[in-house]
Amino acid sequence: MRLNTMKIKILLILVAIANCLKLSAVEITTTVGGTINQHIGDDTDISILKVNGPINAADFEYITSTLTSLSTLDLSNTTIEALSGVRTASGNSEFKANELPQYALFGSHIAEVKLPESIIKIGEAALGCSAISSINIPTSVTAIDDYAFVDKMKVEDARTLVDTILCILCSKELD
């Protein structure tokens, strides 16, 4: 009898530890922008999100305001759609296609971001005041607005960013 009780206690301890260490990864496929919230549902305590399909500024608003445990955001298989008439917390209501919207991930706790290869512009303060320590900037990016990376960047991250921007600018001049 004592052996069974001991086994049950060990099993309960292992389950508790597993729950504490739980990393929740979610992969979703959208068919229209502005629907990430419908795919996620009530379980917003996720740490890794991979999105496939179209997204828009409303999705970024949802990501930064609701998915506060998110540490990795993979948008490499997405396209950013235009959005008009929907005012976000930034006060903007007009967003162009293939542009990372103004204030898109501003203030987020996300550490790693993979941007879509199709974006051509990073909007004003799009990644400002965030915890981003790893980001890919596709070679398709031809414009980076003011304050896109303002605040909270480590020196080594800033150096990498400057090198990346210089590479983008140099490759555009060679074309």
C-alpha cells in the first residue's frame, strides 16, 4: 500500500513540474486577415505562435494586447493585407499591404520575430519598446520608418540591425 501511495505522489509531482515548464506552441492558418483571435480562442497563454496565411493590423493589435506570454512570433509564411477604417490603439485607421504596421509590436514581450519575406516597409515604432532580441529583416524591405526600433535594444542587437540595414541599402543601390 505504501508503495502505491509513493508512486502516486511522485506522479503528481512530475505532472506539476511538467505544467510549470509547459511551453505552449500554436500553429494556425488564416484565410483572411484579422482572424488570429478566432483561431486562438480562449487559450491565450501561448509562448510560440506560427501563423500561415494573410494577416492585418487588427491581428497585430490582438497579438500585443492579448498574447502577453508570447516569446516567439513566426510570420515567415504570412502576407500582410491592407486594412482601412478600423482604428487601432495607436490611433491609426489606414494600413497598407506588405508593410509592418505602425506600432505593430510596440511594447511587446516577444523576444524572437520572423517577418514575412513579402514586406517592403517597417512602420513607425513598429518594434519600439519591445523585448525583441532576434529578428530577420527580409531583403524585400526598402523603407524603415522613424523610431521603428526605438528603445530597449541591446548594443549588440543595434550593431546587427545597423549592419542589416546597410546591407539592404547597399543591395538596393546595386540594383
